[in-house]
Amino acid sequence: MSTHHRSFLLAVLLPLFLLVSAFAVVQAQNAGSPAASRWSDAATWPDKKVPRAGDKVTIAAGKNVVLDVSPPALGSLTIDGKLSFANNADLELTTEWIMLHGELEIGTEARPHTRKATITLTNNVKDEDVGGMGGANPADRVDRGILLMGGTLNLHGDRKNSWTKLSKTADAGSSSIEVLNAAGWRAGDEIVLASTDFDPRQAERRTIASIKGNTITLDKKLDYMHFGKITFDVDERGEVGLLTRNIRLQGSADAGDAPFFGGHVMAMGASKMFVEGVEFNRMGQNLTLGRYPIHWHLVGDAKGQYVRNSGIHDTYNRCVTVHGTNNLQVENNVTYNTVGHCFFLEDGIETGNEYIRNLAIQVKCHTSKPCDPTNLAPFGSSSDGLNFKTTGQDSKDVLIPSDNTVSAFWITNPDNTYRDNVAAGSDATGFWFAFPEHPTGKFEGTEISKATWPRRT
């Protein structure tokens, strides 16, 4: 064969060989991933019937299901395989609870979800205890939540710009405001203006009627003035937070009534949560230990996991709780109208977590009544001659005694990073450094607790 012919043959066969090789690599990479099937396809389900209202649905291990319709309200959903939301339509999933051993995915970090996706947690079946997790004590029942037992929660919405500041003072009666950066905000979004008064309840929620650049027209006039100036080199411009996200986790409307039993998200053991651009509404179960809007519970090393760019509002039991978990990223989140210590570092054993640029607005002691704070003061400074009050600490209508002197950031170990966070209106305290001599709670008396000294760190 001539040199010319050999060269021609090589030029033809080499691209073909490379194409076949690349295809083989892709096939090998995908060999462990089961083909996705549609929720709406009867063939997806063992009984060949699409789930109906009230059904207790299980996605088996090894099964990969794409939610392509909004199903009727379910009795429960157990995910041993994988469930992902299609990104070509607005979808709603309503269920009593979700047990997650596998994976629930709505968008990824590389490809955020762009349509609306709503998960609503109902409580039509009262006093359930999912999987018997509550044990013998009825008060410990686990219900109305997304419960991760070794599973993975991947939620990634398309909002990055969580909050900004006023660029000029907004007067009472104003129907528009000017801010530093409204990039990505849209007409129809809910926002909240932090109080710039001594009264934290002057925070105001409004809907964006229209927006042009950094000028926002509101759906109704402001009731209060919101300051927007730098004075004597001190930045006193009021904060403006975005509450709306395209991915929403919420308790159903009845959660807004007493006893304020909202939804909750709880990761346990080897579970993993990657949460970005998500709205949490009517979440947290008032006066119930361990039932918070989002909660890492005894996960240990959670390096790489996060909750970022999210909005947590109108909740009934804290905001973000980190318990026995290290190396999380809690960044650029906005909270508003919440109950109890908000960003809560639980036992003092937790280290390496990063709290960066979070904004907490209107943190309350209770759902409806005022705080009963300790109010430490010099002897003789109060009319009754006491230098502190114990009625709030002795109260039975707080989760822990200090919740009656509520804080936006409850910090129990200095071996964590706190940077550029803002407490913009708490009924009692902004940042509370509550360093125990040794870690408490679940870890009290353990060897690791005895070797850990938060006050000396």
C-alpha cells in the first residue's frame, strides 16, 4: 500500500476510532445509572398505576423517576432510589412527609432549576410517627417533614442575589425605593425592608410591582421611614432582603394556625444536604425539640455541604440549626419573622462551620406575645430592685430558657467563622456568645466533651 493510501486510511479511521472510544467511555460512566422513567407513565410503577390521592408511594432502590406532572396530594413518599423534578414546567408535590434514603434532586449546582418547584407538607393524618423514629415518647414523634436517613437532598434554585441595601432613605408614604443592587429581582417577588428604628417590628414586607434598574416600585406605600445614608463613615443604610425563590418548601396553610406545627427538614447520620436558592415558608414546629426549618443533626463532618442564597420566613422554630455537625457553609441567607434563636449552633461541640453574610430580620421570642427577657442590669437600676429576672427562663412556653431573650445568632463555640452577618432587628439580642465550659446536650459528659473547651478556644 502506498504512503498516500496509508495516510488517507489513517485520516478516515482515526476520527472514527476516537468517536467510538468516547462513546464507550460515556457508556461506561453511565452504566451504574438506571434509565429515568416518568412519574406520569403507568409503566414506572409496580402495580402499573400512576399514584393517586392519598397513596403511600415508594420509589424503590435502583429506580430513577422524573416528576413530570403535579400529582394529587399523597399520603407519604419514600425515596430509596432517586426522584428529580423536570425543568420544563412549574410543578407541585404535596405529601404528608418524605423519607429520603436515596436522592431528591431539584436542579444541581452546575445546572440550577429555573421553573417553579413547590413541595408542600400537609398534616391531614395527625400524630403520625414516621418509621417509629420518635420512640416511646409521643412528644418525640417525627411527622410532616423531609427526613434524611443516609439520603441526599440536592436543591438548587436560580436566585443568587439574596439581599442588598437602600441607596437612599425611603420616607414613610413612599411607593418606591432605590437600592444598591436589584440584579435578578423580578416583578411579583416578595421583599422585606429591615427596620432602621429602635422598634424591630418596623420591618415591612412588600411585593415588587415593577422594577427598573435599581429602582423598585412597591405594591403599596411604606408605613415607616427606612434610613439609607452613611453618616460619619458609619454605614447605616437599611437592608432589603429577597424572600421569594423559585424552589419552595412549605407547610400547608393550616400550619399558620396554633399550635404552629409547620414542616421541617432534618438530615441525620450519613445524610447530605446541598441547598441553594430555596424558600422555606411555614416551617418549624413550635416548641418541639429537633423540628426546625433546616437541621443538620449529628452528621459529623459535613465538608462540602451548604445552605446558601435561601429565604427563610414566617417560621415557628428557629431558622438554621447545626447540631453535632462540622464544616458546613451557611452563606447569604435571609430570614424574616422567625421564632426562637435563629442561626443556632447547638451544643458547643460544632467546629469549622462558616456563617458568611447572612441577614436576620425580625427575630421573635414567641409567635404572638412579647419576650420576657432576663435583662441583666446593675443592682438597683430597676423599680423592683432586681438585677435580673427569672420568669422568662422559668417559662414553659419557650423551647429553652434563653429563647425568652432571643438572638439572631446563637454562638456556642468560637472555632467557627462568622463574617459579614447582620442582625437587623431582634426582639432581644443580635449576637449571643454563649460559650459553655464544655459542650452540653447530647455530648455532655462524653470524652470528646471533656476534651473540648469552647471558652478557651
